[in-house]
Amino acid sequence: MGGGNAGDMASALILERMAALIPETFKAAASGFFPDSISYLQQLLKDVHEHINEAAVASENCGGMAATLALAWFSPENMYLANVGDSRIYLSRNGLTEQLSKDHTFVWGQLQRGEIAEVQYRSHPRRAALYQVIGGGKPAGFPHFAAIQYQPGDRFLLCSDGLVDGVWERHIGNALAEDLSPEECCEKLLMRALANSGSDDTTLIVIEIR
């Protein structure tokens, strides 16, 4: 959360903690144990959430630090996703694109219920007001989890909200459906987002299943 206190440190701590914890489930699987992946992710994010809050309390310069999260974890059968905040995960399949993640903002909820149109959503003054984050001094977090069976030809987009600031939903769908390499797709979306907005961190990854 670039607009919050020590958001860069919170992001770094999340990556460090998850990189240390996620491999444990692969070790368990190699030993013949197959933990439920969604339950594992729930426990993992609970651990990370508490870790960020503890680190914030321990440093006077990091009070209330927080971060958003968009996680895609691929097993041999499924892609398990977890998201908190307004960093997003999309799936493009057979020319159709859908947002798999859920933005933890009340304005996004209005958009999903059809109470406002995309043009109103994009200009809403409370669009970036998050009610779920990793850390932030909150006693508990409530991430969104899902499992998706992927197939050859699928494309997944993971992105920060800075990308969404500069491109419309149709731009995302069109770019993912075009006959472009993942690298070319990223470049096209990035250049459009920066040209149209560029005021926030603009980060994206495109993953293609082959």
C-alpha cells in the first residue's frame, strides 16, 4: 500500500515469509501427505497477517503498515488463489476474460451488484478505500480464496491496482485474447496504463498454460 506507512516493507515481509512457508506443503506432498491446499493457504495468510502486525508494533516507523496481495499458486491439477485488497487476478479462456479475485472495497461491491457502471466506478472518490488488507493493525484478515482447474491455452493476469487505473476491462480482455506472447501482452497493457494514468505503482504478470 504505497499510500500507507511502510507499505514497501510490508510487501517485502510478506514475500519473505511466504517464500519460507509455502515450500513446506511441497515437502509434505513428497512425503506422501497431501494437506488441503485452501486450508493451508488460510493458515499461511493468518501467519503472515500476524507477522506484519508484530513487525509494525516493534518499529516506531512502521505503525499500521499493510499491503495488498494477489497470489496464484499452481499445483499439478489446480491454481489456488488468494487475494486481499485490490490487487487482481484475471483468467482469460477461449476469448472470455473474468476477474477471479475480489476487490475488498465497498465501491467494487456496488459495481458487481450493478448499482454503478464502470465509468462511475473509475471516478468514484472512495474506489481505493480498502476494508481488508494484510496487516494494518487489524486483529484478523478475511482473504478471498478459490481453486481453479486450469487447461492449456489459459492465461492468467496478476496485477496491481495501478494497471486497472489506466486500462478499462475491455482493454484487459482484448489484450489477453490477442495472439501475443505473454511478454508482448504485458508490454501492451503496461504502455497503455502508463499513458492513461501512471500515477500509481503499475505491476503485472501474464502466465500462459502450455
